[in-house]
Amino acid sequence: MAYSVNELITNAFYLSKVRSRDFQTVSGSDVTIGLDLFNKVLAGTASNTRMIPYYSEYSLNAVIGQEKYFIPNLVEPFSLTFNMTPVRFATTKLSRRQFHSTTRINNIIALPFDVTFERAYNVNIGAVAVVVAGSGYAIGDILTLVGGNNDATLTVTALSGTAVAAVNVSNPGTGYSNNTTYGVTGGTGSSATFAVTLGNDGCNMSVQYLPNETYPFRVWGKFALSPVTVAQLPMDLTTVYALWYIDYLEHWVAKRICNYYGVAINPEVQAMIDNISSNINDCNVIDLTSEKINLYCNRGQPNWITLQLSHGFEPGY
């Protein structure tokens, strides 16, 4: 059963009692206001990630010698792994204090076994989406986004059919305009035009030790829900969300409409929001698994000489 964005906004107005289902239609400025409130509901889920029921994977390639990476739209990081084909390695997630405020030797090139995440808002170039589909590109291709005062450097992170997704690597570039298309040079493909997105909610991911190869990184976590444009009003939401979650968003939009027009919310609408919210919490049980540390093993602490010689590989005990 298809369920469009326009249908969600219309039903939200009827739920709010601001418009009467039998005597009034929802159109014009109502739809504009409803779309704005819908996007604010979607954005609000990033501040309370319990409202986001879905975990997703994000892939990127490590850059040799680079510590920090911006992961666009990542609002609740869970884990980072990397592959040294065919072996997958786990990383240890450290607190901010453990990662940034402890003594260590910088610039060691080895296996990136430790990671920390921090919420950030990236005012430079974040994720970019293809507008004119390119062809022949490969994940890991390094591209130059031409047209700025200081051309940005991008790396291809995902391919879907003829669509290409890329993110900023080391040079964020300057002089670009938001939602404006620019051409690219470099890589194995041709004929791609990207739209620049300036400003992304997300996370800064920092790793140690600095990668010694371009390892494929896999980040698991919750990602911010994408906003909807006017052109996407006919979009079928069931291709993105489960029907129960669409119902949840619809009731939240109805509540926002009541607040916008200064109308008391129907208690049944609030009860439905509370009921689904509690169920979402049950779907997102906190992972409380733990690992016991053996304090009596004969394994010494690693030192910088060991790391330089072994690049992070140590025998088991």
C-alpha cells in the first residue's frame, strides 16, 4: 500500500482537527506548512536517537596517515571495523578523555585499532550526491570538485547503478554554493556532476593509530532521517519506512500542527505518540554486553617500539 508524503501531511491536518476531513481540503499553504513541520519532526529525531528505529552501515576508505574523518548524518555511532582482506578487525571505542587527553606518541603509522566519535556539524562540504550520473567509477576513486576558489577533494564511497556517492576527504574546498552542481576530474570514470551540500549534522570519527593502508572502514550506527523536498511530496514513504513508523511520524506532525496553530492536541493523538514511543524504546534495547579483563595475564603493555616494528600485530597469550 503506497503512502505518499502529501497523504501523511493531509491526514496529519485532519488528526489535529485544524482542518475538517468532510468539509475542508488540505492544499496550498497548508501543504507548505505541513512539509516544513514534517521536516522538523524528522530533524528532531537526531536529538533523541531513540526515535530512530533503524541501524545502517556506512562505508568509506581509510586515508593513509589521516586521523579524523567526518561521517555525515551519523547521530549514534555503534561500531567501526576495517578489513585486511579477508580478515575483519574490530576497533575499541574510547571515550573522549581516553582518546584526546592521554599521553601517547603521535604520527605512528599502524593498524587503526582505537576509535572515538564526537557529534559535529560540518560547515564545509559534506556528503554529495550525483545529479548527472557518471560511469566507470570505483569505490575509493579520488576526485577533484572543480569550480570553487579552492577545489575540494572527494572520495567515492558508494555506487548504485549509475549513481555515485562521494564525501570530502582532506581538502574541504572553499567558494562553493549550496545545492549547486559542479563537475569533477580524476578517478576511473567520466561525466559526473555533483551537487554540493554544505553543512551536515554528523560525527567526527578519529582513529589511532594512523592507517598504514587504505583499509575499507565500516561504520554501524543510527543516521539522521533525510529531509523531504517539495518535489518529493508524491514519494511513497513505504519504500523508506515501515507503516507503523509512518503512523508515528504522522501523529507527531499532527501535534506540531496543533502547536503551530495554537490548538489543543487531541488526547488520543498524544496517547498514540506515547504508545509507539515506548515500543520504539523496546525495539532499541541498549547493548550491555561486556568484556572481562584478565588482570593477571603476563602480557605487557605495548610500547612505541613494538608498534613501529610490528605495526600493531601482537601474538596472543
